[in-house]
Amino acid sequence: MKHRPRIEEQDDLLRPRLVDLIDPRHELVKLAGMIDWEVFEREWSGFFPSHRGRPATPPRVVAGLLYLQHAFRLSDEAVVARWVENPYYQHFTGEVFFQHRPPIDPSSLTRWRKRIGEEGVEWLLTQTIRAGQTSGAIDQNSLKRVAVDTTVMEKAIAHPTESRLLDRARSQLVALAQEAGIDLRQSYARLSPRLALQVGRYAHAKQFKRMRKALKRLKGYTGRVMRDLRRHLQDIPEGDLSRRLTAKLALVSQLLHQPAKGGDRIYALHAPEVDCIAKGKARVRYEFGCKVSIATSLDEGFILGMRSFAGNPYDGHTLREALEQVEILTDHRPELAVVDRGYRGHGETKTRVLISGTRRGLTPKLIADLRRRSAIEPEIGHMKTDGRLGRCPLKGATGDAIFAVLCACGHNIRKILAHLRLWLACIMAAIWAAARKENQRSQAAIAC
């Protein structure tokens, strides 16, 4: 991979080094020394086959920014802006002197995520697991026993009402027609938004007969615009605009002809891969996004594997792939997996699987492990509140897969930092206690 080589910078009389400004006991400083940064330069080199053009950003800078972004719940713009202000962030990404300008443009993180893909970000997760073992946040024997569960990673979409989708589809077709220079017979720019609002009012007033009549009329407006634009499609020259028009017409046609109920429905025009997943919760009955499988160590709650699944599969059908990912990332096949009752009928044979509610044939140790299964629930909650798992802003199924693994990296980083803070606090308390005891001895000697 062609990138800017990091030159060993000489001492500057007017600029002190970062190591002279920061506290070496800080948890980010400790963590920076536990991560093998050379792995990213070696493993990510295959994603940059060309050696021509402008050199790429050093992989440590990008890896460090992705770690910090998901550990502290920051956007692309926020993590770059905070990097300029925080000397610990700069030291974590490998800087020697304090820098006053951003290392990259925030849009470069988008291009890096697209380039390295899911395979590249899994190397980030692997290094957090190894750093957790080095710091003592996770024990080596903990890799043998895991807890597996699924959750929903919601997508950044509005609540999918049919009236809004139809009006949105019509407006997008009109915008594409204007871009192509096509004069439509009628755009319904005045009638359609009013009718979409009226549908919501009818639904709120429980006047469902009028609501269905208005929806049928709104669907007619969208269908007329679609058919009018389709008649002019042959007049548009081949190119990017023609391909976008064809794809949008196919998507709108699927929206108009989709059944009222069923799994193959469109819930967002910009994210047609979104699924509707029923959770059975009193507060939120349905969630719109993708299903994510999470595997954690049974003792510490450390993330050992995380993978997204499109199409809302049955939980039991995701167990085998989740355990295979744990084996790839940790080089150890789990000997025991503890799951809830949604995994009945999983078909896994290489790993012993304990399902919640099992009573027969269990030793006291297995009973204790089975009780630890519910410990994965607060970990998922922390990933959604403290991390960024609550809503995925990346595009497409590939974006879902990348974002899920990055959220796992952020969770592990937070756990390692908390462990290092606790470790430092214990050392300081021991030093303070020893000093206090020595002071008491000296006072007692003086009194004698």
C-alpha cells in the first residue's frame, strides 16, 4: 500500500513533544501501547492495489480515529474536530508533536470504510480483543464460554407511512425528470402533499374509509408520474442519469404493487434493504432496521463477535455464523454457548449450546453459566445508549455490516479504558495507604 511514510521527527526547541505534555498514566496512553498498529498497515495493504497517485493516509491515523469515534459516540466531523483539540487523541493516532490542523478531511473516513469493507473492520475488532487480553480486561479462559443474542440495529429512516412513501416517490421522480429536461404532463406538486397530510388526519380521526380512498387517489398520482416518465425513458442518452432513472422507476413500481402485508416490502426509498422486525415490546412493537447477532464473553461481557443479517432470519439460523466469526477473530472455537429460547432448533453440533430454561442434566457450574446469560442484555443496552448501535447512518447492507463491527470495537475500547482507570485507581489507593501507614509509624516513633 502506498502511503505517507512517518518520518522520525527531530526535537524542536519551540515545540515540545506530546509525551512531555500529557500524563503517561492516562488510559488512552496505556491503550495506545497495547495495540499492534503495524497489523493495519500489513492487512489493509491488499485493499490498495494501485501504487500510483497521491499517497494514502497512514493506517494508524484512520484506525485510531475509528476507534475514538465509536468509543466516544462521535460523528465523522466531530471526531476530527476533537482530534485537533485533544493531545491524547493525537498521541493515540501516532502523532509526535501537537498538531493544529486536522489530519484528514472527515469525508476520508467514508472512503476508507468503503475501501476496507467488513473484512477490514474485523481486524479492528480483533485488535481490541488482543488489547483486552494484554490489559487484563478479559481472561484467556473466557474465550471458551460465550453468550449469544440478537438485537435490532435501527436504520436512519423516518417512520414508514404509506402516504409519505408515495408522496416522496412522486417528488423524487419529478426531480429526476427536471434533471433530465423532461416536461411532465402534470407533477401534482400542489395536490399530492395536501392529500398526504389529509390521509394522516383521516387516520387520526379513525375515518378509515376516507383514508383508504385518499390513499388510492395518492397512489394514482404517483403512478401517473411514473408512467409519464417511463414513456420518455428512451429519449434519455445512456449514462449515469439513465441508470438512476431506471433504478428509481423499478423501485417505485415495486412500491406501488407491493402487498399490504408480507416480508417483501419497502419501508424507505433511500434504504430499501430495511426490514420490519416485530419485537413484542409494549413501548415499541416494531423496529425498522436489520438484525444483529452479538457474541460476548460470559464473564466480562467483552464483545468477541458481531455480525448483521439481512432479511430478518430466525435467531437459531444465525448461531452457526456467529460462532464461526468468534473462531476467526479469536482463534478459539467456543466450547459453550449460552442462548435464550429463541435459538431452539439451531442445529449447531461443534459447540455445546445451553438454552435458557433447560433444567435436566446440568451440573452446578452449568447452572451458574446459564444464569449469566441475561448479562448480555445490559451490554446491548450500553451499546445503544453509550455507543452508536441505536441507529445506523451508513448506506446499504454493507454499511450495516461495517457499522455493527465498529460499534463492537467502541464497546470493547470503553471496557478496556474503564479497566485501566480502575487499575490506576487501585495502584494510587495502595500507594496512599502505604504512605499513610508509614506516616503513622513515624509519628509513633516520635512519640516514643
